[in-house]
Amino acid sequence: MFRFIHVSDTHLGVRPYGLIERERDFYDAFRWVIDKALELRVDAVLHAGDMFHSSSPRPVTYVNVIRELRRLVEAGIKFIVAPGNHELPKAEGIGSPIKLLEVLGYTRAPRDPVKPEVIEIGDTSIIVFSEWASELVSKINPLSMVRSEYVVGLAHIALCDALAEAEGIPLEMCVSSRRITSSMVRGGYSYLALGDIHTPWYNRVPGAPPIVYPGSTEYLDVGEYKRNSNRYVYLVKLDNGVVEAEKLRIEVVRPWIIIEGGYSDVVKSIESIKRKAGKEPIVYVKVKDPLEQAKRRSIMSRLESLRREGIVLSYNLVVKGDGDLKQVTYTPQPMSMESLLEKLVEKCGDNTRKEIVVLLSTLLNNPNDRTVLSNLTKTLEERGDVVECISRVFGEGVTG
């Protein structure tokens, strides 16, 4: 028997609308997945790509990721990744964050991004395709590569028919140069674990392997919420020739409130929003009538009051523009923590300033992490320029 969690599109390090709380939401969802893997004592976690939002994550992102993956290593649970387009390097010689994690012993991934790699765990073979090699799912017969009882395909690719059904993009508009559909996937798999499409999709045709997209673990925008108001991973069990896939709802996702209608109905709905337990929601408001400036200001004022009082995290107001049908979006623009720190240390030298911003933002995001504290202490001991700058900003008396 082989049991694993299938997850994809965690986009760690992303910060929608510049909100640090939203960046933390994605870390929370990732932590929930790791918690669930440990609770269920699975054999592996299979990540189908876009684990990171960038091929050059900031230090705070690595800190959050390594802290969680270390827990899997200690429990003997494998973490296998099919790198996606977001984390694959954009130029030669840059490297990939997935490769760094592999060198550190936290994950497994294809050594060559243009070739699939077979990873064996017990009686199961996992054929891993990075995004650059994903079209090979329609060309390579998996049974020619392995002879295991179970064969799992792990790839980052948007199948055109899945994209059409899950996100409403017509087949003829599928921009993938591969233009592969589920019917083109080679047989022989016990389960095909895919990523790239952010809306959950499950296709099980008699005689064909289950083809599954769990979707993203958090919402990048309101469109993703509208398509599916829950986020999932799959718990998959392969036993006695039977494939069982159970959808698990991620319980820490930040809620959204969608309000659409005329001015009066929108105002009533906004006034009915009350403080609730858990994470503050994000409010999306769309007024379907053209609005005069005074009414627009009235809605903005109500939404801003909710935000200041901590009843909602943020809001997005969409109205029709003056004199035409173009939509205008209003979103509060917070100053990020990094921006505030940059402002504080602007008089320090360029190199020193950048290093201090990274050190302090990482510390503020992870105040109880011993590794972060150790790195800060070491830097203060070794770098007089850093100590001088911090002393200048926060007052005399800061020492190594």
C-alpha cells in the first residue's frame, strides 16, 4: 500500500495586493498541508509544481518552507516536487529554489528539468516531469520506464480540456504550445497528479488513469474564489490494485465576501458585515450602476471604516467609470513592512541598507525562529556597518 497527499500551486512568497497578511496566508495553507501529512502518517507528499511564486524567493520564504519540510524529514515522509514555471530559472546559471532544497536534503525533484525522473518508494514508481518536460506525458509510455505495481505521474501542465472545464477557457483559446488534452495522456498510470490549473478538477474515464488537479492552496484573486469557494488537497491510497482519492478541504484559507448589485443593495450588504471569529475576510464589491462621485466616496468610506476597525482585512471596489462602461477598481494601497524598513534605514549605505531590510523583515516575520535569531546575532558580531546603521536608526547602545 502507498498513501500520499497530492498538492499543487502553493505559490509560497506571493503577496497579493502587497499585504503581508496575504503572504502569511499562503504559508498557513502550506503548514496545514504538512500538519495533515504528519497527522495521517502518509508515505509522501507529492507537489505538482509552482511551489514557490518566484524562482528567486526572499529569505523569509526559505525560512518558512525549510521549517515545515524539516518536520517531514524528521517523520520520514518524502517530499517530491515536479517544478513549475514559477520556480524554474528564467535564465541560465540562476538556479532553482527547488534545487537548493534538494541539495539540503528536504525534497526530491528531476535532476534534469527537460527529462522525467523515476523515484521509487516501496512498490510504487513516481515519474516526475518538470514543467519543461511536461509534454512527455503524452509521448512516453510509463510502463516502458518502470515495472512497479503502482505508477504515479507527477507533472506541472495545463491540459486544455481541463482548463476549459475548470476555468471556462475555450479549447481554441488554450495558449499552451503543447495543446495537450486528457485523452492524449498515455495509459499505464495508476494516478496522474497534476498542477498548474488553480481550480480543482477530477477526471476519471473508464480504462484511463485518474487525472487530478487539486487546485491552488489559497486564492490569488477573486476570480479563483468565484470559480470554487473552497481549496483542497487529495489524500490518495493505492492498495490491492484499487485507487482511492479523497478530497481534503484546507481549513485555514482566508474567507472572501462577494457583494454585487445596485448602489442601495451594496450599501445594505456592506452595513451587514459583522466581526467574526477567524481570519478577517477580503471584501469584493462590484456596483453594477454608474456612480456619481459622492456615492462612490460613501461606499469607500464604509469599506475603509471596516478595514480600520479590523472587521475586514482589505477590500476591492469595482465601479463603472464616468461616462463609459470601463470598470475602475479601487483597492487600499498598504505600505509593506519592507517599505517601512527601507524608509527607516534610507541614510545607510546601499549594500548595508538592503541587508538590514532582509534581516529585520525576516526577524519580524519569524520572531521565535532560532535559526533567524542566530543569523542576526552572527551578523551583528561580524558587521560593524550593520551595527552602526541600526544604532543610528533605533538609538545608541546596539552592540554585537
